[in-house]
Amino acid sequence: MITLLYTGVWPFAKFIGFLLFLIIATMGFWCLMFLVSILPYWLTYGIAENKGKINADVEPDSVRRKTLAEQEGVEVVFKK
């Protein structure tokens, strides 16, 4: 009796296992594609930017966040 119930469930368990395999294989494929294509580009772009080859014409003061006293239209009443 137990073997009949077990064999009746077996095709469903195989199907669930196959779906799990497909999900894991898809996730692995996309992870490999990310590592092969996007990650090296990101690393080389970051290295070039740190060496000053990218954004060399941008002034650091224009990008830097200004303090409250340096902002336009702000009057500092008390300063330590």
C-alpha cells in the first residue's frame, strides 16, 4: 500500500525537481553572464576613472557638496 502511494507521487516529485533544476540553471546562467560581461567593464571603467582618464575636465569644486555657509541665499546667524 505504501509503495503504491509513493509511486503515485513520484512523477510529481520528478516534475518539481525538474522545475527546481530549471530555476537554478537559469540563475546560474544569468550570474555567469553578469560576471563575464558587466563586471569586467565596471572594473576597468572604475580604474580609468580613478586614474583621472575619465571626467578629467570636471572641476572637483563643482561636484563637491557645499557647506551651509557656502550655499547661495543662506545667511548663517550663528557659527561655532
